[in-house]
Amino acid sequence: MTFKDKTAFITGASRGIGKAIALKLASLGANIVIAAKTTEPHPKLEGTIYTAAEDIRAAGGQALAVKVDVREEAEVQAAVDQAVEQFGGIDIVINNASAIQLTPSEHTEMKRFDLMHQINYRGTFLVSKTCLPHLKKRANPHILTLSPPLDLNPAFFAPHVAYTISKFSMSLCMLGLAGEYAEYGIACNTLWPETTIATAAVLNLLGGESMMQVSRKPEIVADAAAWILQQPAKNYTGRFLIDTEVLQEAGVSDFSGYAVVPGSTTLMPDLFTPGYLKVMIGGE
């Protein structure tokens, strides 16, 4: 597996899943564009675009750190232009940037509603749209978005309508683009973890240290992403993928090494998965 001479434009790549994917692709020779907002250290959030760039170079890839708010069209366009100028094109787009607030509708402030939709759906559409002219020129172009499989089960919507709609909108975007750009051979897929992933969002927003202990490491998503991005774009498109299912297709059967607590089988299913429904509704 190699990504030599390939360039990946990754939103939210300064930490978490985005950075894990960046490091994985960099270790396989890719050029990485870190398109994220954090330029100064944050007390609760590890890393900046510049520290991520240092780590990516240490992993073996080339890095371009660009401050980007995916809500701002001019910033996205400028980042894409810089990427093309420095690396000659864009082969891969990873829509990873996302905002989350798991509140019931009456307690969801409209500024948070707007933030989630502007970053999650609008940001995914904007970044994809801006990169598409460059992807059309590449040999095996992929767009991969970190969003869940589409499932209209009301149980996925009822606890947090605004967030669910924003994440499913990202997946709808990929479904539409997969059809629209099939003639150009651009793969458009989504990827979602089977379990919670040990990131700042889990630590600070979803369950703290106890939730981290029943999560997997971001590397499981990164390994799945790398395999997806190696597939023939013309044929491997329009899919809603789960990390463990992808790795099983790739020949991996043992996921114990990905657990934060090595070997642990007590793991928390992620939102929007069948396992999550069993836990929340079935009481298992």
C-alpha cells in the first residue's frame, strides 16, 4: 500500500481521527494538507495545525498547514489553491471537521444548530465542491466523509434531532456526489466507527475518562480509511462504511489491539450503529 505522490486534503486534521488518518497516509508517502482552525494551543484540545505538520513530516509525509474555517468559502478556496500550488493537485479529500451537541430540541440553541449545520453539512459540501475540479484531473480520486450510514430509524433522531440531521446530511451529500460524479470516476463514500473513538470530543463532551476506557483508538479509523482510499474509485463508491467491516474486508479479524484498554471487549457502540440501539433501547 502506498500513497507516494498523492495529496490528501484533510479538514480537522490537527487532532483526533483527522490527524490519525493524516499520519497513516503520511507514513505511506502522502502529502498532507492540514485544513483546520487551531493555530494556538488550547487548554482542553491537544495540538495545532503546526504541531500536526511536524508529526506528519516525522511520519514520512510532506505537510502543508493552512488555517481554515470550513464555514468560510474564501478560506476554503485559498487553502485548496495553496495545496494545488505546492503539491500540483489533490487526489483525496477527507471531510472530518465536525461540530457536536447532543441536546434535545427544546434545549438546542439556534446558534448551536447553525454551527452544526454550517460545519457538518455545509462545510462538507463546500470543501468537496471546491476540490472537485482538481479531483477530476487525478487517476484514482476519492472523497471520504466521516459520517454515519443512512438509517431513518426514529431512535437515531429522537434524542438529538439537530445533530442527527447535520450528520446524516453529510452522508446524503456523499450519496448525491457519488451519483453526480460517477462519470468522472470520483469515489464518494462515508466512514463511521463501530465504537466510540478516544478523542477530545469523547473526553470533553460525551463521557469523560470512563468513556475513553471503553473506546477504541483513532488508528482503527485511519487504517480503514487507508484501505478504502486504495480501492478503484470508479467501482468503490456510494458506500456507507463501518471501520471494522472495512478491515474485515481487508483481511483483519483481530481488533483487540485497537482498544484503549488492550484486549478489552467491553466497548461502547458509537451513535447511529445497530450496537448503539441495543444498548440504548434493548438495555444490553
